[in-house]
Amino acid sequence: MRKFNKQKLIDSMNGALNLRSKINEIVDPLFEKGISNICWLGIGGTYASGMQANIHMKEKSALETFYQNAAEYLVTDNKRITDKTLVIISSVTGNTKEMVEAVKKLNEVGATILGFMDDPKAKLASNLTYCISYPENEQLKFFMVGDRLMYLNGEFSDYNEFYQEMDDHFAEDIAEIGVKADNFAKEFAEKHHDDKIHYFVGAGNQWGATYSYAMCYWEEQHWIRTRAIEAAEFFHGMFEVVDRDTPVTVYVGEDSQRPLSERVANFLPEICGNYTIIDSKDYDLLGFSEKYRGALSPFVFHAINNRIDVHIEHINRHPMDIRRYYRALDY
């Protein structure tokens, strides 16, 4: 398999899971002390991860949780963010302009900031209330924070059971999905690597990742035009521009919003001959209870998308780390 080191991937995910004790050491006293709400603040891909964490909690928890774009926060403010707010952020470089300025503003407000930094030496790290340094696995880190908060609020009674299964099976299962999906990913890349535009449809805890995959991966890294659309909104505009040849990909997860994606998937064959349905149910998660598959769907899709990216990168002979404008021009 091209650019695939299964053991390295497993070690990376297990390393992220091992952060749970550190997360709990921070979150537990904060919850006991009292927080009024939880804000997931980010920009670009980290903003998208905040969307996922917010939806992950929204249907299960009475805790007030919301996501906030860092650039919008700088110009519009948000009165819900106070000195009693727990703000969760993530950053790879620690020097993204909007995030640096937003953290300054959060400190002025007196909010508690829990940040995940890939680089522990990043300047931004010293301005956080709490900093946990470990590369990659952003969604997993965010979900672990959300799950602990719900457990503390009496809304996740089987928290320990779930994370026992995570510790025992998650990394191996997700890595194996990458293996299983590789042939499909190669065929998908061969078919769509030079699309003029590609539409991605997602829902529920996959929506943030759908938005991010279209924008941060296909547009930013592959230079392929896309549009991401929520499954709930598909029938209110977008489907009027879909015809026989329009490339459309639908992610069908297993969380509570699955029926929204299924509705799109069931309708598309009536009008389109160039659609792809990616259903997390088609992939095994050995060792996991059926009731947890919905929470794990985004990680299944992430493993599949990673393989698609590798093949598009090779076919187009365009390394994904090359940018024309991002961090190359002054903007």
C-alpha cells in the first residue's frame, strides 16, 4: 500500500487514547468547580472538528455547548463566552493568526482554555490555561473531552465500558479499515481526480468532517473545486443542479442523523449516474458493541478519506503539502 505504515498509525492512535488520563485530570476539577458552557473554537479544519464535537454532544447532553469561528469571534464577539466558559482549541503550528488573536481575547475575558498543541514549543501554548501536546488525532482528542464532560454530568453511564472497548480495539480496527478501503479509494481517485467540481454530502457527527474534507483537503491540498452540503439541506437547493454526470459523494454514518443521509442516497439514483455512497456499515469494527458504532463513524470515514487522498496525490503528481497562497502570501 502506498504511504501506509499500519503499525505507526496504530501507535499514533493509541498514543492519543493514552491522553485520556491527562484530559480527565484537567476536566474533572473544572467541572466540579463549575463551568457555564463549553465552546469549541477554531478556524478551518479545527473549526470543523469543533462542529463534530458539538453535534456529538448536542443530542446527548443538557450542557450548553457551541462552536465558534475564531475569525468571527475577533470581529463580532460572543457574549456567551465568559470567565465561566471552558474553551477547547487545537492547533498544529500554534501560530495561525486568527487563533493567536482569539486566544488573547479569551484571556482578556478570563475564559478557561484547554488547548491541544501538536508542537509543545509553539508560542500559543504558553497562553493557554492548560496545554496537552500530542500530534494529530484531533477529533479523537475533542471527543474524549466531550465524553468526559457528559460522564461527569450523569449522561454517559457506560463511559468506562466504551473506553475499555476503545483501548482494546479502536486503533487496530481503524487501521484495518484503511487496508480494506484501499482498492475502493484507488478506484475512486482514478475516477474523480480531475473533477471540475465535486459535491460532498454529510450529516450528524460527520458533517464537520465533510465540510473539512471538501475545503481543507480537496480544495486546499488537491486544488479541486468542491461544495459541501448538509444532508438535511440537500433537497433545498443543491439537488436542482445535480444531473446525470454530476459527481456527488454521500457519507452515510450510523449516528442519529443516518436517515438524513439515507434519504439523499436513496434519491440520487433517480437523477444522477455519477454518485458514490460511502456507508460506515460496510466496515467491520471488531470488538465494539453495536450501540457505539454511531460515535465511531467519523473515524471510519477519516480512514477511508486518507486512502483516497494518497491515491489522488499520486495520480495528480501534486504533493499535498504544496500551497499556492496559504502561508505563502500576506493576507
